[in-house]
Amino acid sequence: MSEPIAVLDRVSYMYPRSRDLVLRDITLQVRRGEFLGLIGPTGAGKTTLCLTLNGVVPQFYGGRFFGHVTVAGLDTLEHPISTLAQHVGAVFQDPETQLIATSVENEIAFALENIRVPRDEIRKRISRALTAVRLEGTEARHPHELSGGQKQRLAIAAALAMQPDLLVLDEPTSQLDPIGTQEVFATVRELNRELGMSIVMASHAAEEMAEYADRIALLSSGGLVTVGTPDEIYSQVDLLEEHHLRPPQVASTFHSIWRGKADAARVPVRMEPALQELEALSSECSLRAPEMLAKPVVHGGTPLLSVRDLGYVYPDGTEALNGVSLDVHEGEYVLIIGQNGAGKTTLVKHFLSLLLPTEGAVAIGGMDSRELVVSDLAKRIGYIAQNPDSQIFSNTVGEEVSFALTNLGYSAEVVRARTQESLTAMGLLEARNRHPLSLAKGDRARIVIAAVLAMQPDTVIFDEPTTGQDFRGARYILDISRELHAAGKTVIVITHHLYLMPEYADRVIVMGKGTILLDAPIREAYQRVDLLRSTFLTPPQAVLLARHLGQIVGQQLPLLTPAEVASCLECPPPEGG
Amino acid sequence: MSLLTYQTVERDSLFTRLDFRPKLVMIAVLSVLAFVWESPVIQAALALTVIVACLLAGVKSDYIKMIVKLMLPFYLLLLVTHGFWNTEQVKALTGRDVLTPLFTVPQQWPLVGGASMSAEGLAYGWNIIFKTLTLVLVIPLGIFTTDLNNLIVGMVRSRIPYKLVFIFSSTLRFFPLLVQEMQTIVQAQRLRGLATERMWVLQRARVYAKVAIPLILGAMVKSQQLEVVLQSKAFTGSSDRTYLYESVLHRRDWAVIVFFALLLIVAVVLYVWQGVGQFAWLLFR
Amino acid sequence: MATIMMRIRGPRCFRIPADLCYNLMDLRVLREQASRVAGRALLQGGVGMSEGPTGEEREVTFLGGAAIDGAPIAYIVVLAAVVAALALLPFSVILASGGSFPVSQGVYPLVGWVLGPIAGAVATAIGRTLGVFLAPHTASVPAVTVWAALVGSFAAGSMVVGGKRKNWWIPLTLLFVVEILLFAGRAVLQNGVGVYAAVAGSFLNWSAILLFALPTRTLFARWIGSKELGRVALGLFFGTWMAAGLTHLTGTVLMYFLFNWPEEVWLLLIPIIPLENLFRCVIGTVIGTGVIAGLRAIGLVKPEHAIY
């Protein structure tokens, strides 16, 4: 490794009109050709740090800046952003807003045109960039024809075309489904390994980061807590939990096995070493009956939601659902998983009568959905969509929460009482007179939940509540879902973060290409590794570890979580531990 | 009709092979002529020519039919109002004191009894119908037949500052997202008990207004991200940049430009000198 | 201070195109310089760190991004996209001009109030033009619809209270007076429309001109900029009546030259036109209040010539 590609020297930064330091005394070097991962909870300053590398912070925002940032030999305050942009490519979180052109080739050409690259050279770079991200032949396509993963790859291609020395990616996979995430990581790894591109990537995807990054930098509250290899960082499970971060499941598993007393060497962070370590342990440790999370019994009686041979074709001809049949009973907690386009949201919209079947029938509470009015149904079934901002309509938090109640015609008394209740339950009472948009993004989701819960529905549907959230935020929302379930409500959650769900869901429905591929209790469903893999879903690492352990000891171990896996191994304390 | 992408024609024709600038000239000249001419005869000829050109250029006949269908109530209204009540103006235009009645409403009818529809008034109504038809259809003829890249660069070569052209192209890129967003918002409101099916007009107005608020605010929040993205792509708004596509005027482009320029001149001259295109031309001398 | 000023005005600002530097940039940097000494002490005390940042403080030239008349291009793009999206939302077809969409029409003045006159006019023009390109049937005479819309945004944005642009209303009022004379004049003198019909039929237009020319214009602007949402709503209501009325005038005068509707139609329209505009006012007020409250809550950086 030669001299570093980027150097941050005691960098601190404060946004304008703010009194708080967003970055505090960060000293960090990015080595040439390395893949540096940036992890930290929401608000730690990862995005700001990424933006210091191309000069957007502070040149674009203003504010107060301390220290020095040098990229490819250029100080980021002494050169205009347009110069720095030729050395640092940037890829952002939202696939939609970062694509600004009407065709793939125009997207890549845009930045090149801005820096006055001649036309022939632009053409050459476009085809090179598309080849590098495996999007050859898509030049004329419009961005909305691309999938999420393809959009992000296009953004990477556009950044690559500038032939930068450093590629900075700020949570590029947060909004993507598992296929998209895999595509992006594969692309980035290839760029790093084959082309030697230096990479800085902020991400919450712990498993992938452990696999691909050369070093990990942990950021918290604006300060750099530690830097090291993934083996060094991700094995420090206590440290990660202190900063509300989630380690890779293999690390949590081994951390639990050793009850927190092992050093990094015995806490692997990647799958391969973990499987090997497991084999070593199987001879060292004794096997116990695992402590498994209790999962409730199958429900009977009249189903709350009943679907028979449902088919749905969109007005433009896309077939979204085909031959779907299932029953959901009262009090169940159902998890629906699948890639984007599998039909999950389409199915759920039928439960709300937002869509009516083109084939087959949907019965809600015994009544055919065609006879039900959406707004009436809202009292019984609440739906919380992914983006809170498109579900907020009022000028104050209090008004937002009572919005539905007023529409549904409840008396002023009832409206007042329920609003109060809902605000208190979601911890929003002090914020009741504030404008919803003055709250942080993560808190806005709580407003929507409060607003929906004020209607006191019996069934609540959460559509991708964990996408775009950090670990703490995701758990907060899922804990609410668990409380609702414990109170007897029926809960349906759509998500692709499989590893978060074992503590919550009873039953899993796997969808693919408009049909149901699997409908089984969670413990059974997660064991169907081949089926999950065929639809590009990865079972949680704990499940894979359990299977491997099961193979070693010759026993079926249908375990779901790191804690469960750890509970079946009784190990002597590690040497020196 | 899918509005999410910019609609273009599928057939290759003279129109698609032309650069954007001669088409801009065409739109301008035809619009001016439609604006100035008053004769129903010449307006009909112009409108018909434009429709035929559209069809030849590949604009879908369904689309044209849809436009005519949507405008039909308006057109009928025009015929009725001008036929019955446009008296002073047509008298002035035709130089007649008495108009030719075509049809008279019986005296007994309340309010409108005795009103008579004149041939001249009706003719004037037709004039306006064809005028608007031309003004509307000349746009698909020019725009739908233009590849977007050519449109963008053509605008730049026509000396429009790049900033404005950029705003145009990125608005084109983003507005479909907003249309989808509108649908999401309406759905979300229905799920909070807003029963739009049961509302009458004034209430629906308030609902539409309530949709616009989160739409605009959401858009403004996104605009902040957009700013950072533009910065990171070295965007300064300056027109000093290179372009992937070219906008070159070939001989056929110049031929078209010259043709329309001459057409305009000749039409104006004939209008003033021989009254060609004036309301009474060919019909009411 | 003087040396600092010179250093700031030095190389950096000259090499950069003028419209990249916000006009207030120098002032901002000066303020930051001045408060730096006091600020350092604050930093050390207020942030909860044992010592302040150890790195050397740097001089930050606040460049902002590409902008038109002080409004960032990104804002213009999204608002143009909003105008385009709303234009595709047909609400009703109204007699007077053959195609009318109150929802988007209620938004033109707001665009002017948020972005300022020039940027607002650009956003509205581009958004409405796009609406015309994608759905030509939504405007019976496309050029007129676009022109009238942008004039509305421009007039709304020109409702400044003091400052360098406080006299922009004079040429605008002149334009509107000419328009209304042409309009009513053609009706009465050429088309034989009675004087009563012409005056009553153009009530919206001359009331809008009056409200614009008189100090009511600045009064409404002050209301819109007030912190109290109630006053904002009032300012939006009257401001929309005025701006939408001016849009109507600009569009109708051209339409009238094209369509020349007879006296009977004038009489019919006397109650209808103000009612239509009332609709626009309600919509504009509801949308405007929500949007302005939201923009203030988000803490969006206000474009330089914003009225709110």
C-alpha cells in the first residue's frame, strides 16, 4: 500500500445555524486501494463525513470547519467542488433522487459534460462504465424501467465514468431489496478487487461489510471511536451494542457462546471461519438441549382474512398476483417476505380493499372485499406504509394523530381521549403542537404509527418498517408490533430483514413472482434454505450455523437466533479468558 | 396513455428525421397563422393538414380521437354561443347588416325564445374550433416526433441558457415520481378514513388541496438531496459544457425553416392585400 | 475588518461565476468571522467537550449551488415538477377558457411566493409547458396558458415589502392596465358588448389590478411573511385572489382576441368568474398555509427573494 488516497486531520464540523459539532476531531486515513467501511448509528455523522471527502461539506453548506481533508493530494477547501468531483465519485442512499437524467447514457454523461470532456471520450467512458457495473446494452433505457439494484449500479457507473481515485458510497443498499443489495456489494467488491478502486462505504449491512471490507471505522456522535479490521471491530460485540449497532450474527453467536469472555480470535465475524470454528468447538464443547423461543399454536376458527385463488393484473397489463390462497386468523403475527415485485404490497392492498381482485376472492371479516369501502375498513385494519412523509397531512402532530378520527366521525370527546392515549403511547405528548416535519425522519414514523393506532384497529399491517432505519430504529418499531400482538391484535409485517424477525413473527409467507412459495411457521420456514436461496433470500447466519452444527452432531437443530445457537453449546471458558 | 415517459412516435418519418429547430419554427409559424386567420375554410384546411401530418408522422389516431372527444363539449358550446349570439362581430367582419338565419328557436321557449342561429355566426364558431384544433395538434406533431436528446440540445443551440434546459429535462425526469406520489398520498388518506367517493365537489376540492401539501413538502425535502447530488456531479449551471448529442442542421432542416418562413410571409401578404384568410373569404362576399 | 474583507473578496470570488455566490455570501462570512472569537468560547463551554476542536479553524467560502435569482436550481426543478404533476390532475372544465384546472392554478402564486418572481416564473413556465407537452389537451391554447401562469407567479413574487424591487409593481400594473383596456375596449367598441356587461364581467380583473396597485399588495405580502398562521392564511387568500385574477386577465385578454365571445356569454360569466376564483382562493389558501408551515418547520433555507 502506497500513500493514502484521503487524509482527514483533526476534522470537526458544524452546520450553519447549529451549535452542535457533527464531526469531532476525526483523524483518519483512507489507504489507496482499500475498502474502508464506515459504521455507526443514525446521526453519528457518517453522511457528513462522506460529504467532506468531495468538498460538499463545507463548501456547499457553509458552517464552521476545522482541520484538513486532503483527497488525492488536494485540500478540499482550496479546490472547487467541480475539481474534487473528478477525484471522488459519490453514490447516495436514495436510488430515485440521485438519478437526474432521462436515460441511462445521459445519466453517465451528465457529469462528464459538466467538466467538458469531449464527446467521443464521453462515449467511450459510458460503455466502459456500463461494462464495469454489468449494465451493458441499457443505454437508452429510462431510469424508471430499472430495478432498485440496477439504479444504484447506474449511479455507481455515473460516478465511475469520472475516473475518480476514490469512490464514496453513503448507505447505498438501505433502500434496496436483497437482490439489489447483493448486486451492489458484488459490484463494489469487483471494483475494489479487480480495478483497485479505493472505496469508502457507510452501511448498516454488517454481514456483508464483515465479508468485504478491509477496515472498519466506527463513528458515534461525531467522533471516531475505533478503526480496525472487520475481525477486530465486529468481534467487539459489547462495544457495538454500546453504540446501538448490530454485529454480524456469527459474531453475536460466538460472543454468546463464550459469554463475552473470549478475545477476537475466537469470535469469528464471517461465515467461513465461523463454520470452521464451529467444527473445532463441537469437539471441545458439550451439546445441550437448546432453549428455543416459544412459538404459539396454530389458530383455528373463522379466518379474519381469507384469500382464494387471488389473481390481480394491473391496468397496464402487469400480472402481479396469480393463484394466491391463504387464511390469516385473529391474533396471528405473519411475516411476508420476498423480493421487490413479488407481489407482497399488492397482496396486502387487497386486504385493505384498495385493490379488488381480477380473479378469485378476498374476504375480510367474512365479507367480500368488493362490498367494503376503504375508509370504513380503515377502522378495523390499519396500514403503515414505508415512507412516513407521504402519510403526513397536518400541521401539528396532534392534528395528524386525530386526522383519521375526525374523518371517521367520532365525537369530539372520543377524538380528544384517543389522541391523548395514542400520543402518550408513542412518546409524542410533548411534541403534540410541533409540526410533524420538524421531527427527525425516524420520529416521523412514530407519528404515523400513532395516527393509525388512534383508530384502534384490530389488525395492523406494517409495510417495510425497517427499511432505511438503523438497528435501534428498526427494533423500536418491531417492539411496538410485538406489544400490539401481545395485546391480541393481528399483525402483518412485510420486510426482507429476515434476521430481525425471529423474536416477533409466528408465521412466514414467502412470495415470489406473484405466487406464494411457502407458508409455514417461522421455525420451519427459515430452515428451507434452498427455497429461500432460490428466491435470492438469505437465511440469517444463525440458521446456517445451526444447520452446520446439526450436520456435525447428526441432529436436527432448527434454531433461529444467535442466542438459541449459543444455548446449545456448553463450552469450557476460553484460554486466558 | 402512459404519461410517465415522454410520449414519442414509433414510426420513422420526415418529422422524426428533422432536427428540433425547424420543428420549433414550424410550431411557431403554424400557431401564428392559426391565431391570425379567421376564415373557417382556411382554418379547416390547416387543421386537416395538421391532422394528416400527425397521422403520417406516427401520432396515434387514438390520441387524436381522445383529444377531440375531450374538447367536444367545448366545441359544441362554441357553436351554440357563436351561432346564436355572435351578431355584432360577424356583421362587422362580413359587412352585412342582416345575417342569414338557419334555425330559430320557437318564441314560446323561456329566455331563449326567438333566438336565431345565423350561418355567419355558425361559421365563426367553426373558425374557432379549427383554430384550437390546430393550436393543440401542432404540439404533438413537433414534440412527439422529437427524440428527447435532440430536444434538449436543440434548445441549447437555440440559445436558451443551459440552466433552463436543465430544469426542463430534470423536471421531465422527476415529475412521474410525483404523479406516483400523488397516488400514494390519496391512498394513504383513504386509509385514514377519508371517503372521497362520498364527497361532493367542494369537499373534494379540499381533499385535492390536502394532497398537494404533502406532495409539495415531500418534493422540497427531496430537493435538498438533489442539490447535494448536483454538486457532486460538478454541476454549476454554466452553459460552458460539452454535449453527448449534437443538433446539426442539415439541408432538409434549412429547407423546412425557409419553407415556413416563406409561408408566413406569403400568408401575411395575401391576408393584407387580397383578404385571403379573413373571415369572409370565399364564403361571404 | 477591512483586510479580512479584502481577503474574502480576493481570488475565490472572482474566479467563480457570479451566480454561484449568493448575494449575501460576503455578509455571512463576515458575520462568521466576527463571531468566531466569541464563538470559540461558546464551543468550548456549550458542546460538552473538555476542550474545543483541536483542528485549525478554516475559512469557509459558502458557495451554495447553482441558482437562478437566488433560488437553488433544485428547488425550481421540484416545484416545476409539482406544477406539471398538478396540471395533469383535471378538476373541472370551466366555460370561460375551455379548460381550467383550479388545483394547479391555485399553486402558481404560491410558487412565486416561495421562489421569488423570476425563479417562480421559470418554475411555473417550465412545469406548465411540460404539462402541455405531455397532455396538450389540458390547455386549449397552450402558449396562452403557459404565459398567463408565469405572469401570475411573477406578479405574486413581486409583492415585495421594501428592498430593491419595491418598484417592480409599477411596470407590471401598467401591463395589466393595458391588458384590461384592450380586453374591455375590444368588447365594448368592436364586439358590441354593453358597458355594464363589460365592467361587471371584468370585476375580477379590475379588482385584482386595484389590489395590486394599492398598498394592499404590501399588506398581503407582510401577512404572508408573518409568523402567525392565521395572518398567513389571510394574506394567501387575498393574495391568491389578486394573483389569480391577474393570471386570468393575462390569459383572457389573449383568448378574447381569439375567441371573441358575444355579450350573452359575458352576462352569463358575470357570476361564474368570481366564483371560480373564489375556488382558487380557497385551494390556494389551504395549500399555501400547509406548505408554508411545513417549509418553516423543515427549516428549509429560504430562497433569497421568497416572500414567506
